[in-house]
Amino acid sequence: MRHPSTLPGPTGGSAPERHGVPVGRAAADGQAPYGCSPDGRTDREGRAEREGRAERAGRTLVVTNDFPPRRGGIETFVHEITSRWPADDTVVYTAAQPGSDAFDAAQPFTVVRDRARLLLPTPRVAATARALAFRYGCDRVWFGAAAPLGLLAARIGLPAVATTHGHEVWWAALPGSRAALRRIGDTVTTVTYLTEHSRARLAPALGPRAHLERLTPGVDPRMFRPRDHTPGHRPSGNAPPDASARAADGTTEAVTGHEPDVRAELGLGAGPLILSVSRLVPRKGQDVLIRALPRVRRAVPGTRLLIVGSGPYERALRRAVRREPELPPDAVVLAGPRDHAHLPPYYAAADVFAMPCRTRRFGLETEGFGIVCLEAAAAGLPVLTGASGGAPEAVRDGETGRVVDGRDPTAVAAHLVELLGTPDGPRPGVGAAAGRRGREWVARAHTWDAAAQRLRDLLSRTVEQ
């Protein structure tokens, strides 16, 4: 829900008043009228509410720029975690976004939007966060992305966990931002990291006082799940005998014919289908998939590539398709972006998932983890990813898929052919077995429920320390 005392919005409108003081302005300025708490209530009112919460578990203030309705990996991470916490124990303080009113109103927890489109670690934002923590009785803070808002930790003055997502590697490599990471490591109670690769790159910059704990993203196996073979879905060389075999982990049923028929809607036909879901930027490797596709089609005729996402690389990718004389016009489909909630039918329609990411800019631009690889595995797909950053930790090479040199179209093509498989090929069923193992692995080790509980435990420990 959106609490009635949200801060002034981007249009500059005033917040409701309490005791004659606009709540938003009082919080933003860090001031309160005489005898009142920072939200404008009397000391007696604030004390009564805080005492009423003393008997229950602590409440978390989530401070983040990365929150829906904007799309993105960190936005998904923060929302999936907060949506699994008890609503009464969660308050989100985030930046203003166009069209956020409807989204916020649908949330079970309180969402407070700042008037600014971007939260920065300024005295005003720190004062606002302190006032919100006081008002709602929060005794702990989660910074949804450690940099730069983790710099607020000392000013807010509460036990805090700050989560890194991989982009902080840039910060660690540059002198000025490296100093900022050291301040975060010195003042935040716990810093979480995604992968052992990111830990190795970040730990020296965060400094010896930083307490590091691993926190990986998850997947909801009930949302991302295998398909059955209703009309419109041709069992490929990957396909197990029936849908129940692919959902043998017992976590959920397979996708049924009630799901949208993505193949029919996009004119993909019933042939083998490779799916890639990510932002359209060079690092993600969609261009290498396009260059590899002619080789794949020679071995597995009729294979198509479906690319879902948007970004500045789209025009270059369309040109790359036109430069491949062996590719017919319908061999590659760029479907544009999709809301995260609408992605499951796309995974269910595919036979293999591929994101051959690669490291760029002399090692500064790497893949953080690759949550899409976990989503694909949950859907029962074999996964191909690139050997960049933490991406190899999202695939068990040789078990749930393949980790390859994302710069090499020949290697990418060879492993895609292996994972696609054909009934009369040299190793039929390799991809199907990888898909089954991947789903079992994700259901066991990478669910959002487990990630949300892990973070709650870390936050509780910060208060107990």
C-alpha cells in the first residue's frame, strides 16, 4: 500500500499535515515541531506506537533507488525479497518514478517515495531516512544496492546490511569510488556479495573491517516451470517423454496449454528454439549468438533464435542479422522488452537458453551473476552462458548446461548443437538431462523464499551484534 504520509512527489505537491506541519517537509529537513517526533506527531503518540511494536519482530527500512515499476535485475531482486517479508515489518523508501502510484498501491507493505527521481547520499536523504525509521519503528536498514546509498549508514545510525550486485567492481577499480567503498565497508554492519568472483574483487576495496556474507538471487519455481507438449509445442530432441518427467522435483506442475502460445504469437513455428533474455548491450553476447546461428542451423535445421529485451544495442543486432547471408528473415526474432511477470511463457516455449556474456573494458565490465540463467534452469532448460564475472556460478558446467568463451561463435555454436540435441544425433537427450538437473538444483538451492529468509537472518544478526 502507499502510506498516506508519503513525501512530496516530483510535482512538488504537499504531503498531508499533522499538527500543522507538512510531514514530507519535516522529514526532508530533518526537523520537527516542539514536543513532536520527526513525523509531526506528539511524543506521546509516537511512544505509544513504538511500545506497541516492542513485542514483535524488528522492522526493516529498505533504502533503495532500484524498485519497480522500473525494470531491471536489481529492481527484481529488491522487490522479490521485500514481497516475501511480513508486510507489517517492511517499509520501503525509494525514489520517485513516473507511474508508480498504481504499483505502490498494490503492495502489501508501505512504500514511501521521495520527491527526487534519484536518491543520493546527501544530508537531506539521510535525515529523511532517519525520520522514517523513527516514525515506523525501524531498528535495521537494508540498502538494496550498496553503492552509493550505503554511504548513508553512519548518518542513519542503525544496524545495516548493504547488498552488492556486481556493478561495484567498477567502483573498486577507480581511486575515488574505491575510497567510497572503503567508507561503506567501515560503516555498514554487513555487506553481501553475489559470487566468489565478486567477493575477490570487492573485499580489498571494502577493507579489513568489512563483514562479508554471501546472498544470491533466487527464482520462484512455481512461476518458472517446464512446459508440457500441448498442441503448438513440438517436442524437440531435448524433450523428455512427458511433462511430469521434467517436473519430477515435485515443486510444481508443468506449464499447460492455458499459458499464452508464444510460438504462435511470434510466428516461430514448431522447430528448435534458442531463447536469450537480457538487456541489449554488447556484454550480453546476443551478437555472438547471431553469428553462431548459421552453424547451428547446419547441424539442427530450422533452429530459430528468440531475443527478448531492449537496449542501445538493438539496431546493431538487427544489422548483424542482415549481414548473415545464410539466415532467412524469420530465423531471428527480436521481440522487445517484456515485464518480468510475463516472461515464463517465453522460457516455456524454448528448447535452450543462451547468454554468452563476455568481459569488456579491460575487465571492468563483467557479468554480475545472471539471474536469467536460474530462471531458465527452473523452466527445465539447458543453459549456455559465458565465462564472465560471476556468470559461471549460475550454471553447473557439464551438469545443467555449458560455460563457454562468449567471444567465440564457433564454440558457442558447438555447445548449442550439443544442448539442442536431435533424436538421431550423436548424443540425444543431453539437453533434456541438463534441464532436469538444472531445475532440481534451482529448487534445492536458489529460491526467492530461501534468499528472503537468508537476508532476514542477516538483518537480525546485525541488531543482535
